[in-house]
Amino acid sequence: MSNILEVINMYPELKNHIENSVCDLNNKKVGLAVSGGGDSLALLLAATMWARKSKIQIMVATVDHRL
């Protein structure tokens, strides 16, 4: 993702995917794995926006592949 507008534009789609597929809304937690690259950081930003608005705890893991 090259800029913040792209992240904001993908937010509704990401929100629907998280809420319908990967989030445990009963426990108010979601896990996210990122690589540290641009796309992953954009995903992290959008997921953080969603988590704050939804009052969901987000846990993030990253692995340095040394690529």
C-alpha cells in the first residue's frame, strides 16, 4: 500500500472480513501476523483502526525472515 488513503479505502472490507471470519467477538480478541513490509504495516494500521473502534484487543506477531 502506498499511502494512507488506500488503507482507509480498504477498511470496510477488512472490517467485514475480520468480524465474520477471524475474530472471537465473545472474548474481544483477535490475532494478527505481519512481516514488517509495507503491505503488512498497512494491514496493521487498518486492523488497529478497527480494533479501537470495536473495543477489541489486537495481538500482533512478527517474524524477521532476514530477506
